Amino acid sequence: MGKQVRVSGCKAVAEAVKAANVDVIASYPIRPYTGTMVELARMVAEGELDAEFVHAEGEHAQLSVVLGASAAGARVFTGSAGVGVTYAFEVYSPTSGEFHPVQCMIANRTLDPPGDFGSEHTEAMATRDQGWIMGWAASPQEAYDNTLIYYRLGEDPRVMLPQFPCQDGYFVSHISGPVELADPGQVKEFLPEFRPARALDPRRPVIMGPQCHADQGAAIELGRAEAMRNAREIIPQVYDEFARIFGRRYDPFLEEYKTDDAEVVFFGQGAHTVPARLAADRLRAQGLKVGVVQLRFMRPFPTDAVAERLARFKVVGIIENSNSFGSAFDAGPLTAEVHASLYYAENRPQILTFLAGLGGENIRLGAYGEMARAMHAAAQAGRVGDGAGHVGEGAGRVGGGKHVFWLGFEPLGDAGVEHVAASEDGDGGSDGEGGGW
Amino acid sequence: MALQPNLIEVTVWYRGVVEGRLARQVTNSLADAAQTEGSYVQAFDNYTDLPDRVYVPCRSYARICPEPIAEPYTYVNSNPSLVVCTDAALVKGCNVLKGIDPGGTLIVNTRRDPEFVLGLVKDLPQKARLKKVATLDAGTAHQPNTPQGGIEGSTEKAGTMRTAAALLGAIAKVTGMVSLETLTKKAPAAAEMMAHGYAFVRELANPDYDPNDTASEAAEFGRRGKVDLIVPAPLPNGSQEGHITGNYRLQRPVVDQKICTACKICWVSCPDACITMVKDDEAAAAAAAAGEADGGLDGGADGAVPAAADGGGSAATGEKVKVNLKYCKGCGICWNVCPLKCIKPVDELDFAGGVVRITYSI
Amino acid sequence: MPETIKWLGSEAPTEVRIEGYQEIKNVKDAPDVEYYVPGHRTCAGCGPALAYRLTALASGKNTIFAGPTGCMYVANTSYLCGPWAVPWIHTQITNGGAVISGIEASYKAMIRKKKYDGEFPNIICFAGDGGSADIGLQALSGCMYRGHDVLFICYDNESYANTGIQTSPMTPYGAHTTFTPPGPVVPEGKKTFPKDLLKMVAAGHPAVKYLATASIAYPVDLMNKVRKALAHKGPTFMHIHAPCPKGWAFESSKTLDIGKLAVDTGMWTLYEIVNGQVKVNYAPRRRKPVAEYVQAQGRFGHLTPEMTERLQAFVDSKLAELGLLVPIPAV
């Protein structure tokens, strides 16, 4: 049984990096992830963690430093946020393509624009096709656990892929919560020392990343595709091991809350799934059968689990915290992936998408209530709504009524809800504790 | 061509950089002329040969077809009915007849006769599909006087056509795929050289041609199965078997071992590490090996052929310097830097041995 | 030693540590185990390939190379293989300096934490002029500044040669590249003068205690400089002149001649900066006019006498800085 502390998500990750006995760390400041690096710098300076701490000259260099270090055989850590994540973009594909299992935490932040300090998943989502394992933590404890779980998963010889453990900036990264720290014996059992089969070692020389012919390209890509499929297969085993050793059991792919009798569910990842749980409790008191499904991995995306487990609900309401301009339904990547996963399902739920929390805007409890009522109306009607909206008009009408909504900017379909203001300093309406409940 | 019987594929083999313009002049002029005569055409360079490097064997292509070309976006001509080589050492060093269409033609720019060129073709099934061989001394390619490169996909016909014009005249005469009149009309300034090529090309009907062999060699589908991006390194003092470079060579360095003082200037100057100094105890062994040295196909065992072995020199006793002919590109640095001028360039075609083949997929 | 450049890092407080330098006395004394072996798709007569080979001969078995994108990546590894008998890793053209920083940090940590029981290796980034002076400059600077125990080599063939000879910041004034074609509007082709890369690295990176220029035409000097650089603890930098028959348009057999001519005309100079002190290694006895260098290469074929004079004036100013400005003897 480890020590109980109260720390932020950033600090929790630093504690996990220390527990993982990382060898090389590459830093560059950008809010809101910086807190992790500040903490790691302190740990190295005070001798708590024996690691090389490299002051990279930018995120591109951060990723390059840890790539080189991982290629040489070290366990490595870096992190970033917002525009830093996109600045390093060139290095992501070589990292996964040459199978360097580096870990790069992301504490989410908007890109420019809007460029504010708020959390939005867009920057991380932009990297989702680069062959990295990716998923979100919803609390400091999950952030701590994910750091260890992702190392274990990424360094598995059948996987050897880099990882993006994400956490919502500020919400998770800066707001403290209870965290149970592992004791060294537990970590040693769960996470063996990193010993790659092939490294840049003059005693056993290898050539890493040579050029190839066009007819070898697909064959190389196949290796990465297989590694990602392998990751999906072994994720449940890793979570079983984790539960056995640490005593905390997570559903490996989809964490469900009060779904046994639920007709409608919120579907999302990361921080926003936490107030969604509270909202579900309150809505249930009003007689609405609401549940919550929290997605653990964006990559590998658990297509089968999503198809099998969402099929039993009448309506799924996606909390989409990321833009993908001009994409299917003019929504975001999560919307596209959920729809695609359900295409072959026998019973397909109605799907509503709420573009919510963009720019890091808070989603207040009242807003969850509005969303739930919109979902409930769709469940009653057996179809998604006809409501017209001033934002994204015409969007999300393929094969039915409007089903994509910019939360706070347009009425939510047939729910009879005229206006939802999501902002905490919004102009009244359903905002605030009392409104609409 | 099983897929499109009326498609004529023309493959021009050339030396990277120094003959790039020449090859493109041939393929583009052919395509232009055929288009004038009413055909659908394409002209392009093999993308996987690029970026071209000095002396590396490369290919430029033309395609001519009376109907729209069915597979316009492929990197290679799988079954050429005409193969043109800008020098005969390409026939010796490369698998230039790979996939040749039954009844196909080979035209080579060389002062040597067609019989000699035919003698360089070692692959018997390919040889059986070859109907005609022709040679023409069209002169050496014009050495470029400006930096070359970044011109892949170019349709340039700029500059004076001399060698290319003569080769075009020969192509018109031997294959009739386009007429001399059309070629001349498109490039009046080159008319004289075209007429020269038309008049002086020497043709030979291949006695080993088998008219009953009518099946095209199947185009290779790329290798399948997972490929690793981390590969083992070669051994120290070893060589990289994945790319054998002896077929870059037009001229071979021949060392006069009697004059050589083993000063190592050539050794230290070779970019390809193809010169090794013979240590005293190795000299005897090298002499013994000299007798059996003659390379086979596919990068065979001619890696360390002492020059004397088939250069007509004296016995290899007292040998001081070895040249790795499996990899030597014939750049000429060694014979240029030798303070005693005891390394001489000799035409690769003057040696029977040392046939090497590109080992990568072509 | 000219007073003017004494300030180059000479006051920096870092101590200089040199370990295990073994000088090569002459060509016959050179090591003969090849770690850059035959079998690569470089041009016949490739200058950078010779630079690679000489570097690998000098650095020996306990070496790791990082190769940013460029000719020495694409040509050497075209077919999913590579000619190095020591570990080699591809890096992006942008990040050679950062990747070797990581490799170095990894070995430091692993040796300290007893995860690696071998000797600390020589870690060398072998980057082209684009990967050093242009798009790779930031990573180079970061690496040199942080004090990693590595050697960063710029093999300079004065253009983006791999992509087909496009201008780089190291392309000389007046050169014809495919991005600087001479024409009536731009008669000189390349209009600007190149960066001084060695000086840039020397001037702004106090941790760098050893820098050297070298040329493939002076192979023993080159190999010794590689060894000296590796013997210095901390970051070191070399700038190697590597003539390119493809890009400069000369015959493949003339690669070393062009390299020598560059030194004889002052287009290239051989010197070291050791702990801030400049040491010129070679001063040609009879300086040759730049016109001779220009006439030997197709890339300068369009230059007028006035343009050649501008180039000569540029060279004279650089030579004056090194105290090498001697009169050019009459022919």
C-alpha cells in the first residue's frame, strides 16, 4: 500500500516518472504541462531521481532528444502542450516508425487561435494518426497510473510504440486531488527495466531508419499497424496486472458509470467525464435514466468495445472537446470514430454531438442537464431532432435531423431548450447551480 | 504485353547525372514524334532511380500507344519492346533486358559490333526473347557544364542534340516505331545527326531468338511481408551486399604492381573504400587466387580480381594493391592521384570477367 | 595569431580536458579497419562519401553515427541497408544535434546507473550544410551550447545536393544551382555570400573548446582533427569541405583536385580553434587566383570577370582575417 498524497495532475506525473526510474528527460516550458518538468528538475537537483535532464531548445528538439536517448536504450520522458505539441510534429512518425517507446505527456491546451490557456483536446487529436498510443486521464490518480501503464504497454516487445498520456490542462493538471503513490516494490513488479532488443550499441551495430524503395514502404507500415493492433490486444492483460499489483481496477477501454439501466449516456474522455457523473446522479433524481461512458484509449481506438457496448443505449451524447474543421458532420475526431465504429452494429443508438468546452470553457452542471434533456427528447422521439441552429446550420443533417450542436451557441433540437450558456460568466439562462434543475 | 498488346514501352538506360539530359532527349523526342503521328504517349524517368548519382545506372522511359494508356501511373516499364543503352557497359553490368517483350530490340551506343553486345547478354531466357540487336557509335554523351539535378520529370529537349539525335535516327531505322521524317520535322537542327544514325546503325538478327517464346515475363509484384526498419550493420572491412556498385564503372583501374610503391595515396583517396593494401603475408595468397578470378552473374565472386588476372599483365607476385571490382565505381580518383601514374584506366568492356548485376529490384 | 579573433570563446570558464588522442603521422600510419564499407549509392567521385570514410577510419569501432537527411542518408541507405559497420541512426534534416544530445545523455545516464557496462562511445552527427547551417542550425546550436560530449561534423558540399542541387546558405556567391539559375534578370545566379558556420559556432558557444575546418584533399589532417575533436571532452565541431562532382559540375576523377584548388585559392582554409586560440594549419606557398577555381567548375561557367573579382574580394577579406592575405604571384 503506497503513500496517500494530495497533488495536481502535473505533480502526479512527475511522481510516476520518478517511480519509473526514467534515465533521460527533455524539457521545454509551455503551460500547462510545465509543472511536471519543474517538479522533475527539482527531483533531479535534489538527488531524488537519477536522470539526465536535458534543456531542449524547443519541442521539436525535446522529441528528438528522447528519440535518440531511447534508441540508445534509455527509458525517457518528455512532455508538452498546445502549440508545442504541433511544433514537434515532424518527429512523431519517425519515433513510432523506428519503434522507440518514448513517453510524451500532454497537458492539453488550445492551439492558436484561440491561444488561451484553456484545455482543449485539439492539439493532441491532431497527432492521432502518427502511431502513438494515446488516451486521457480524468484525475490526478489516473494521470499517475497512466504514466506507469503506458510505459508498461509501450515497452512491451510486441508493441514498442511511443505514448501520449494526456490530461486536460488546468482541470486535471493544476487542480489537486488524492493520489496513492506506489511503493517501489510494486513498480518493480509491474514495470521491468527497459531492455530493448536492439539499441545503438557499438558492440552490436544496427542501422536504424534507412531509406527504402517504394515497394518496401507498405511492408514497413504494416509493422507499425501490427504493433498498434497488438497493443489493443494486450491492454486488458496490462490492466489486470495493474489491478492485481496496485489494487485499482479500471475497465481497460470503456469505464461505465450507472449504465445498467441507462437509456442515454454521455460519452467522452478525460476531465469532462467527471462532472458528467455528478450530473447523471442529479438527473437520475429527476427520473432521467442517464449514464456515463468514459473512453480510455483514443489510440488504439477500441472499435469493437464501442460498437458492442454503445449499441444498447437509445442515445449517445458525445462530448466533443476537439475541432476537426470540415470533417464528417462538421464535428471532431471523436464523433467520426464513434460513428464509424457503430456502422456495422446491429442496433445503432441515436448519436448527438456536443461541441463543448472548446477554448477551455467550463462546462457547468447546468449544461450537462441541457444536454441530457436533448438526449432524452431524441430517445423519446426515436430520432435525432429537427431543430435548426444559427451556428453550423446544415451541419450534422446527414440521414436525419440535426445532431451536432455547438453548446451554448444554438438551441439543442427538440428538447425545447432555447438557450444554453456554458460559460461561467455567461448571460444567465440555465447557467449556474440553480438553473434548469 | 498481355494487359495492353498495342502498348510500346521504350526503356533508355543511362548513366546518372552525366547522361541524364541525353536520355531525356531520346525519350521525350520519341514521345513527341509519336504524338505527332497520332499516338497516346508518355515520357518520364524511373522515380526509384532518383535522385540520380554520377554514373549510377538509371532509366528513362517512353510509352507509345494507339489507344489511351491503361496503366499511366506506374514507376517502371515492365515489358519494354525497345531497350536503348547509352553505353555497352550497361549491358554488361545491369539486367537491361529484364522483362523484355518477345520479339524485342536492343540498341546500344558503342563503337563495338552487335555480335559483341549480344555476347554480353548472359541471361538465356531473356536472350531468347530478343529479336534484334543494333549498335551505333553515336559518340560520348556531352558532359554537362551546369549542375544537374532537380530536373526529374522535366520534358527538356534543350541544348544541341548530337548523340541523342543519332540514337533517334537509329531507333527509327531499326524499329520503325516513329518515322525519320517526323523526328526531323520536330528537330530540324538535328536532322544531320539523325540521318547519320539512320544510315550507320548496324543491325543483327539474334540467332538465339525463339519466335515460339511469346509469353511476356510476368511483372514482379513488390515483395510482401513485414519489413523491418532496423537492419544489421555490415562487418568492419566488409561490404554492403544490399547495393553492389561495380556496374557504375565504365573504366577499370589497372595497377602496374611493379611500379607501385604502396604509398597508399590511392587507398586514402577512394570514397568507396575499394582499394586495399596487400600485406606481405597476403601477397602469396592473392597470387594464387588470381588464376581463378572471373566473376559470374549477380555480383559474383569477382570482388578482388587482381588487375593482372584478365588485364593481360604479368603474374601477380609482388602485388601491393588490390581493387575491389565488385564495388569500384570507376570514378577515376585513384588514377588521377597516383603520384607515379601506375594506375591506368582501361575500358571495362575489354575484360571478359567482372559482370555484376544490380541486386535490388529492377 | 591575429589579434582580431582572439575573443572567440577564449575567456570562457569551462576547463579543457583531452583524453587519449593518438596522432596519425602520415598516410602509411593511418588506421586500416574500414567502418564505412563499400556498397553505397553515392556518386562516383563523391567528396562527402570520402569524408565519411575518413571520419569512420579515424573514429574506429566504439562510435555511433547519426545521419540527418541529405545525400549521406539517402544515397547511403537507398535500399534499406547501410554501409556503416558501427551503429547508425537516421535523423530528420532538422534535428541531428538534438538526437545526438539524446544519445549522449542516454549513455551518461546508463553508465552512471550501471545499465551499460561498455565504454562511453564516440557520438558523431554527420550532417550536410543544410542540416547544419540552415534548417539544422537550431539543433546544432542547442547541442553545442548544452555541452554534450559529442562531435558535430558538417560535410559541406555547398548545396542541397540530394534534392538536385538547390542553394543553401553555404553555396558560394555566383554558383549556379537549380534554385539560382543565372539569367538576364539575375546574371550572377547566387547573389549572396555564404554564412561563416565555424565562426558562428565558435563565437556563441562557450562550451565548445575545439573546432576545426578540414578538407578531403588533406586526409591525414582530417583524420587527426576527428581524433582531436573526439579526444576533447565536451562538444566539438568540424566543418569539412567536400567537393561534389554532381553539383559543382566537374569530372568525378577531379574531386581531390578541386579540394586542393579550394585551399590554394583561399576559397577554403584549414584551421583550428582550440580553446579560443586560432591555429592555421596550412598556408599555400603560392596562392592561386580564385579565377582558377571558378574556371574548373561548371557551376561558375556563367561568371563575368567582374563577378569573379567580387568573389576574389570576398576571399581576400576572409584570408586577411586569418593573416593569410599574401599577394597572388603573377602567372
